[in-house]
Amino acid sequence: MRALQAVSVLAALFAVCTSQSPKIQPSCPGVTSGVCSKECQLHLCKALAAVYKVSNNATDPWDNEDGWVLTSTTPCEQLIAPNSSQAVYCGWFGISCCTPALIAEGECYVVNTIVGISMPINNLNVSVSKFDMVRPLQQLHDCGLTILDLEANNLIG
């Protein structure tokens, strides 16, 4: 029964994350002239940190937590470099960011926003119906997230 509930909640999350057409510009704080500013990057970093915190179990951690693990010891305010051409989280495992090339193809609108999270089979451990998990995913979606792949993790509903 719990597995069925998790599938239902994941289906709802997938619908939220895929419902936004790339043709619709996201509403995200701190976007200036098509670029995710430091304020925007901080907003996204904090949302990612919240996803990591709620879905990573210290006794049974993610298989690959490259980049994400930084948020467990360093506040996002210190991770975000001013005037950087690429946001720090764009190099983290499973994260795909909007680039000028993707903008030219019409796939996204704001450089350095997150367009995808792909972490199948990565040992995420979380109840996907928890507000602490849904809220940051919704924030990421509001800023342009359109791809969410958490297949084959330890997700319950």
C-alpha cells in the first residue's frame, strides 16, 4: 500500500514538474536580464540544500552526493560566488542548468537556473508527501525545473 501511495505522490510531483512548458518563463526571485543573480542562486541553493537534508540519511547516505554534501557543512551564502559565470550547483551530481545554448534552442529562459534533476538509483530516502520535500521541489519548479527523475530510490508516500 505504501509503495502505491509513493507512486501516486511521485506522479503528482512529476505532473507539477513537467506541466510547465519551457515556453513559459519561470518566476524566480533575483532574475535580472535573463540571468539568475546571486539572490536567485541563493534561493535555488537553499532549495537544493533542503532536498538533500530531508532525503539523505546519515546511516544510509546517497550513493553519489557530489556537490550536495557541501550544503551539510557550508551555508549557501558562502557557496555562492559573486559574479560567477556558472552557479556552483550546476556542477553538482544530477543537476542540469540553463545555459546560453539552451536558451538559444528555446529550452529555458534564465541562465544558471535548474532545468533538471536526474538522480535515479541514488539511495534517496524520503517520504515524498512530506512538506519538507515537496516545498523545495515546488520552489525549484517555480524557477524553471521541468525534469525530475528520482526513479528507483527509497521513496515512500
